[in-house]
Amino acid sequence: MEEILRATGFRILRLIPRFLPYSTRSRLASYPFLLHLYLSLPFLRYLFGKQMFVLAEKL
């Protein structure tokens, strides 16, 4: 995805691979405490993360 964005005139500002779980319909999303814990501990992203986060801007 990064290559496609750069080729179409975007600049990548932030890229976090394996940021979000594949589905948000889980117990994690139901409890704010668990969601906060997940976002606070980056190593959990490598265990449960399946989707990436990309922040880009058009040049």
C-alpha cells in the first residue's frame, strides 16, 4: 500500500503495520478498559493486529 500511495502522489506521514485487529466485533471493542490497554501496549499489536494504519497527505 505504501508504494501505491507514493506512486499516486501521496507522502506517508505515519505507517503502523499490524495496528488493528481484523474485526472490531470482539470483546476488545466492547470494553473501553481493554481497548485502552491494547492501544497502550504496542507489543499486543504484533499478536492481535491484522490491519495497518496509514496517515498520508497529497503532495
